Amino acid sequence: MNAFTNILFKTTLSSMILTAPAMTGNKNDVTPGASKETMLPYYTEAVIKKFVNYNHFTASPLYSEKEGKTLAVSTISKADLNPMPAASVVLSASVASASTSKSVVSTSVVSTSISSASTSKSVASVSFVSTKVSVRTAAAAVSTSLVLAESKSVELKMVINQAAILYDYMNLEKTGLDQKAFEYAWRGYHNLLKKGLIRKKAVLSICDFSQSSCSKRMYVIDVRHKRLLYRTYVAHGQNSGAEFASSFSNEPESFKSSLGFYVTRRTYWGKNGLSLKIEGVDTGYNDLAGKRNIVLHGSTYVSQKYMSNFGSIGTSLGCPAIPLPMSPRIIRAVKNGSCFFIYHPTQTYFEQSTVLNNG
């Protein structure tokens, strides 16, 4: 019985030793190339030999962190697992490092080439997109211009229609005021209102120099109530003509009247009594009115008596002079920011007026 027990014990012990790797771990727990002395406390020499004695191991792929691509895959034989001298290890490490660097450089060059190509393509794409954007911007600008032109055309038609309605409503034809004179006056008044240059919006004054100086050709209109406030005589400059004005200038010492739109300013007392400064706002046509001292004032040579004696009313040095007795009332009605217009059917003025054409 003791002999049988002895044999059974030895058989069991041998089985445990031979199957030790299965009980203590798996083959991945062992580092390839590790020395036997290090492993002896855990495994018998026979077990270690059996465990490491594989013909080949496949090395893990090496990856570049930057590119994420496989740089080298090598096969390590059983001989590679044998210990090597330290110098050999260093040399091997250097070669491996050089190989790895070369691979990385090659990859970098390829990557750079691809990046350059991609960049060129991107630049080309950006240029193409920029061209498309430029074309679209130009098209949008043209479209905007057309819309603005159409809008201005519609606005102009509206203003002209308003002028025609007001002209008829106030029965201005019977007063002698030319319909074109009123139409242009209304257009300029509208544009100056848009620009915020008119402070006194209720009054519009028109000097119709297409008429004879013997006619009552100055009109002060109450725009708010759509009625004619005053109609009276007004003189033109002595070098603009005799009975009819036909020549106009913006130049100092020309003694001519200046066409266009003015905005009335403050009053003052001068040699002609109460007078009113007017500011020319039509560039090139009357914007030197301040330098020329062009003002609205009363005068004795603007009267029926003077006209009876000399055949027509007198002329000024360029100022729109009105009858002296009624000048204070008219000046007070139009002062401080109302629109004042001197009209004559001069085509170049209609074409070049900054007030009429820049609304």
C-alpha cells in the first residue's frame, strides 16, 4: 500500500511541474530574450526551454505618432533572443534608430509633398472661390445700382406728379408762374428736405426769371396750407439783362444774378433796411453768394412808380431786390431756413445742378 501511494505521489508531482505554465500564467507574460536566471524562481529549466523554444516570433508593428502609419514590420528568429554583448546592443540600437529616422523622414517628405499639393489645390480653390465671390459682388453691385436707378426714377415721377397736382390745385397758371419753374422748384425743395438742409419746411419761394421784370414774378408759397402767400416784383442783376434776364454768373463783381437754390438765413439791418442773408447751395452756380453779399432786400427802384417813369423796374448788383414797403413782411415770412429758388430755363443748369441731380 505504501509503495502504491509513493508512485501516485511522484506521478502527481511530475504532472504539476510539467503543467506549470498553464497554472501560473500565459506565454504573453514572458518577455522574449529574458535571462534564465531571472525566471528560475518561477519555472524549472525544462519548462523555460519548452516555453521559449518557438521557432519564430512576429514583432509588433512600429507606429509613428505623427503620421499614424506602419514604418517597419520585422520577423525575429530564435537566434535573436540570445543575449548579445553590450556593444552589439548599442550598435543594433543605433542602426534601428537610424532606420526608424529614415523611415520617419521619408514619410515626412511624402507627407510634405502631399500637403504642398493639397495646399496648392486649396490655394487654387480659394482663388476660384474668390473669383466667384468677386463676380457675385460685382453682379450684386450692378443689381443694386439698377435698383437704385429704378428707385430714383420712381421717386422723380412721384415728385413731378405732386408738382403737377399742386400747380393745378393752387391755380398757379393764372398767376403767370411757369409750370416748369414750379416743377423744378418742387424737385429741389424735395431733395433739400431729404438732405435735412431746410429748417422752415412750410415756405417755398420762387423767382421766375423767365418772365419780364415788369411782371410780378416772385412767388411765396405756403406749402403746408397749399396757398399763395405773396406775389410781387423782383429785380435781377444789372449785367444779367434789361427787362429780361438772360445771363447769369457766380463770380464776384459780375453784377449778375445767380441761378439755383438757396437756403434763407438770418436777418440784419443794412442801408436798405431789414435784409435777409441767403446761402447758395447749388455748387458752381450760386455757392459764392456769401462772398458776393447776395441778400434779399427792399429797394425803391422796385416799384410801379419807378416802372412808370423808366419803362421797367430797376436792376441790382446781383441781389433779388423786392418792393421796399412789403419787404419786411416777406423777409419775416421766409427767414431762418426756408427754400428760395431763382429759375430760368437754362438747359445746362438743369443738367448740372447739384441740388436737382443729387437727390
